[in-house]
Amino acid sequence: MSTNQTPARRHSPQVYRRRRLVVLLGLIAVVIAVVLIIVRPGGAQGEPDTSGAPTASPVGTPEPTTIPTEATAADGDPCSPEQITVEPITDKTVYEAGEQPQLSVTITNTGKNVCVLNAGTAAQVFTIKSGDEQYWTSTDCQTDAVDAEVSLKPGTPVSSAAPIVWDRTRSTPDTCAGAREAVPAGGASYHLSVSVDGYESADLTKQFQLY
């Protein structure tokens, strides 16, 4: 029996180069994987990964300021102009010769709370005009005027306890002691306006005629 062994077959140089190339590519892939683990793509080298970490608020950030709302009116407060309606009243719209108009006023609280005002005769002013000319004012020769504080309930009109009678004459503060001039009649048209405690019926007048 022969002891001679068949020599191992030698591979060509191309096979060895391919094997070396495969090993080299494997090493490169391992190095790249390690680099990607240490340094995140898109981030600065050496900076820790802070994705998902809660963001701390800056120290000393002021709290939002709460703006206070307007105070709500309470029962017993003084009346405000926007909640008061003053309406002049006459007992007729047409007065025949010799009839004297009786003048009064109705005050209505259109707000939501009970309010207080002075509704006494000292705080009432009745004015009668025809066109732009003023003929009579209740305060020109007023006597025994009194103050009277009144609580007005919402939606409950309050009217004069007793009307003022107009004698159909022109008034001035200088004519209170003697006879006064009669105003034009014969179908003349007049307008009554009233103010109470400074609240006026400027946009609401009562028209009537004198014969």
C-alpha cells in the first residue's frame, strides 16, 4: 500500500482576493454599526440623545395674570343711567280752552337689581317747550320742595303721587310774585320733558295740544 498522499489543491489568487474582500467588508460593517450606536445621525458628535426627555420650564417664568371682571351691581346701590327710564305723563293729549294740563312722571328700573334714587319734588324738573322755545319750567317758582329716596324694583314702574297742574302761563324766576303771560293756544302743540335726580327723558317727550 502506498503512503504517498495526494497534495491539496491550491486555489487561484482570485479566490483568495475575494475571501479577503468579504472579510474586509464585514469588518467595515461592524465598525459602522458601532459608530451609529455611539453617535446619532443628524446630532452633534458627543451630545447625549435627549429625544423624549421632558422640557423644563425656564426658572422665574411669571404666572398668567388674571384680569378681574366688573363688579356686579347689588340691591340698594344707586341707580345707573343705563337702567333708568323716565317717562313724562299728561292726563290728556288735547286740552280745550280753560282746561289745565296735569303733569306727572313714571320711572322704571330696567336693570336686574333694586336701585335707589331721589324721586322727591326737589329732584324733579318738568319742562314745557314748543319748537325750540321754552315756555315753562316747574322749578322757576317751586315751593315746599322735598327729597324722597325711593327703592326701585326691576320692572316695576313708579309714578308721581300727585300731579303738577300747569296754569298755561309762561314762567320765569322773575314772574313768581305777579301775573304771568298766557301761552299761545288755538291748537298750539307743546312737548313735556322731565328729569328726576338727574335722569332725563331727553329722547322721550309727551306731546299735547292747547285750545
